[in-house]
Amino acid sequence: MSAEDSRQVSNKKPLVSSCYDLQLDGILLRVGVVPGASKTQVKELAGDTLRIRVAAPPIDGRANLALLQFLARIFGVRKSDVELVSGDKSRAKKVKIYGVEPDQVEQLIGKLIELS
């Protein structure tokens, strides 16, 4: 492999679809949370995890609540359609989002990553 070829391979961005799994009733999103940020926003796609900065502190579940509200707003679903499946006390979380179409997920996450 030439030096030019290796640069092209290393410059590839991770696939958006790597951060979620399709399920019958929605998606399971892998999220890495950075609490206590200046504002809530998508930071980047890191491997198979969507990294999100959350303005709320990690105290009494406030960062988790802010994350779920942010995802509900981004995906255009009710807050009750977004559920924290695992990672209650961890930065690495799995979030279930009900009623989301696969093509909608690719488009929304792709736009969010571009804006970050």
C-alpha cells in the first residue's frame, strides 16, 4: 500500500450506522456522554459511539434527563419514547428510541455530526 493509499484509508469517517442497532420498534443508540458542558450538543462519532456533550451536571440524574430530552427533541419523538436502557451511572449509555424510521436516523445523525 502506498503512502497516499494509507492516508486515504486513515481519513475515512466512521459510518453513522455503527452507533445504533435497528430493532422492531425503534433503535438502540450507543451514546458517550460528557456532562457539565457549556451547551448540549453532539460532539462527534467515535467508533461505534455517538458522543454528546450535555450541559447538565452528573448529579441526581440531571445529565441523564437532559440527554433524553435532547434526543427526543432531535428525533422528533415524545420524551416517553426515549428510554435509558443501560449506563445510568456511566458515561457509556444505551438509549432506546421508539418509533424512529431507519432512514430518518441516518439523516439526522449525519447532519448532527456535520454541525459538530
